[in-house]
Amino acid sequence: MSDIANLAPAYIRSIAPYQPGKPISDLARDKGLDPSQIVKLASNENPLGVSPNAHMAMMDALDDIARYPDGNSVLLRDAVCEKFNVTPAQLVFGNGSNDILELSARAFLAPGDEAVYSQHAFAVYSLVTQAVGATGIIVPAKQFGHDLDAMLKAITPKTRMVFVANPNNPTGTLIGKLELKKFLSAVPKHVLIMLDEAYDEYLTDELKAESIGWLGEFDNLVISRTFSKAYGLAGLRVGFGVTSKEIADLMNRVRQPFNVNSIAQAAAVASLADDEFVERTRALNQAGMVQITQGLQRLGLSFIPSFANFVSFKVNDAPRVYERLLNQGVIVRPIANYEMPDYLRVSIGLFSENARFLEVLATAINA
């Protein structure tokens, strides 16, 4: 390693970079495939695209693109306040919800501190913890989901944060609202709870934790949400955190001043007002989940029941099956880096995309 590289702290040098889903353009170039014939079901994106209202808002916002964006996201802040009945002082906006996770770590973790999170949970929890020199405490999963009792036992005087994903990525498991609230009540007040609800919009009303309503009871709670999934704005990168005004103030102190661009802000405002689009998204996802899981059952493959917009399934020789799918122009997600080497994760797509995946998978597992 060069002398320059050694200038970085050891905890930075040891980070394993996040591996995103393979882009369509890369696969087309690598395999000599027609990009229009490739089906990408790797990154939990909305197959419907964006709300028509959001699309129009983006076009309108282009006229002012030479100006810096509103550093306080005032119009978006007002829209979120109205939608979720919170106050402006409770909000932090980010370049996707990943940014909210990083801001929380930067504000509350330091070398020598510990953060607790589950095995098989979102990889970014480990990344943001390690990036500030803190120590990640990984708690073994229970049936691929969070073992909340074990996570409580893992908390020590050094613990400063606990990360919880609900639903969880990449397993799709869900913590019931009563169990979740009991856990929040048991976490010591010196520990910040980061509740990652990136897939909340895919839940039916009876399954939603309605955790934003709990903020008055738990002043150590931060809830992160994203516009990248159900709202279809993954390419714009916009998300938000809602918490106590004290925590929000500290997170905003380490936030970059123009971290949410003006196109993203305009699209997010319009998306929040389009309930019909979110309902169509949820309905499509529910139908697609049935289509894919029934298809997996017909192929004799086991899978983890999911409450998000993806499903992880077990297959013999997952790396080989993944490559065979790529050769046929179908992109899914290998999740060996989540300690699940025998599993692949597939996002729910359009009916035709799901059918293509199942058709190619049947050939791939029998070749």
C-alpha cells in the first residue's frame, strides 16, 4: 500500500465498499445484449417509474436549474409536515435515506463507541458505523429477522446507536408493531434508535407500525424514510428523517448545505400528494409478489416471506445461477455479502418482467 493510502485511518482502509445492483448498461456491454431486452430486478426500484405529477414537477423545476437548491428544502419540509403531522424542527433531509443513516452516525458515533444491528440487515449500517471509527456489534438473526431480545442484551454502556430495519432488506422480514414498541421502550435512553422504514409504503394499513406517532414517547428515536422505492425517485436520491427537534438540530449541523437537489425536492413534493400512484404501486407489488412466490413454489425453491418489494430465495450454487440469469439478460441480486451465500434476491417488477425472470430461472436451475 502506498504511503498516501496509509494517511487514511485503518478503519477507513478496511471498509468493504457497498456493492450496488448491476446496471443495465454494464450488462449490455459485458454480454453484448440489447439493453431494451434486459430485465433488471436487482435494486428494489418501482417498475411503474415515477408519478406523472412528479414528472411534470421535474420538468418545471428545470427552468431554474442554474440556481442552487433551497438548502432548507422549505416546500418539501412543509409537504412532509402536512402529510405526517410533524413540525419543521423535527425534520432532516438527505440525499436518499442512506444520507440520513450517515448523518445520524456522524452526529452520534465516535471512535470507541458501539452500534448494534442485526445479522442480514442493510449493509449501510455497518458502513456508516465503520466510517466514523465506531465498532459494529452484529447480533445473530432469528429466522432471518431481528432478534430484538438478543439486540437488547447486546447493548452496553459503550452503545450509542441501534439500527433497526422494518421491513428489513434483504430478507423482507417484518417486526410487529406491538413487539417493536416494546423494544423501543426497553432501549436505554442513552442509545439512539435508528428505525429504517424505507419500505413502509408497501405495507397495508393494518401492518404499519405508525411509528411517527410514537415520537412524543421516545425522544431517542429517529425514523428514516425514502422516496427511492414506492415513490420511484431512486435516480434523484431524496429521503428524510423525522425525530425530536434536539436530535434533528444536531444532525442538521453535520448535513451538507445543498444535499438535496432542486429537481429532487420538486419531485418529492409532487409525489407526496399523489396517493393514487402509491396505491397503484402497492397493488402492483402485491400481485407481483404472489406471481413470483407461486412461481418459486412451482420450481421447488424455498424463499423468505417478504413484506417489501422483493423476495430472497434459496437456490443451489447461487453464483452459477446468478451468472446464468445474467447471460439471459435478467439481473437479480446475489446476497452472499449478507452472509446468505445460498440466496438470491429478486425485486418485484411488472407482470411481464416477473414472468421472464421465472422462465429464465427455470432454465438456469436445471442447466
